[in-house]
Amino acid sequence: MTPKSYKFGAASRMREVPPGEHAIIKLADKGDQVETDWGAKVAFDILLFSHPSYESIPEEGLATRWESKSVCATQLYQEIEMSHPKNDIEFLNLIKNGKWKLMRTQEGTYFIENV
């Protein structure tokens, strides 16, 4: 008989992008709203391909979760939610298959664009 397997610990969360830097990500889901110790946030499961705070990322990407209160994350989440009922195939294909550049300004504001 195979013994039961148990796993404990916190889920992987992407580190903040330092001001003036960027990360390359691929969205793995359409996101959701979560409640954290620091209040309400928008969260996306992602594959991380580059990030200045990580020494080594596998070529196939690192599975992690991006949680953010940023306007950028909220707008992306809302656009995805609105695109499903409208059946915006082009945008939904970008969400499903595209890579995104997540940028942070020197002031700390986030922006995201498809690459």
C-alpha cells in the first residue's frame, strides 16, 4: 500500500518588479480576485520567463502567481472579464498564448503590454 502524500507551505508568489525594471510573463489563467493579509488584490497564475530579481529561470518558465493591487492588474483582469461575453477572440488568444512585458516605472507604477 502506498502511503499518503502530504504537502505543506505557501504557494509561490512572484517578487515585485524593481522600479525601472521589467519582467516577461505568460498568463496561465484569466485571473481572480483574492483577499490577502494586505487587502483585496487581483491574482493571476503565470509562467515567469525573465525577472531582474531572479538569478536563474528555466527556459520553459517558472510557474508562480502574480498578486497585485495595481491599476494595471485590475484593468487587465477587467478587460479579460469583459472580453469573454463579447467573445473577443483576438484578445482572448493573446491572453491564452501571448507573452507580456510587465514594466514598473521609477515611481513604482506598473504597466503591461503584449510582446
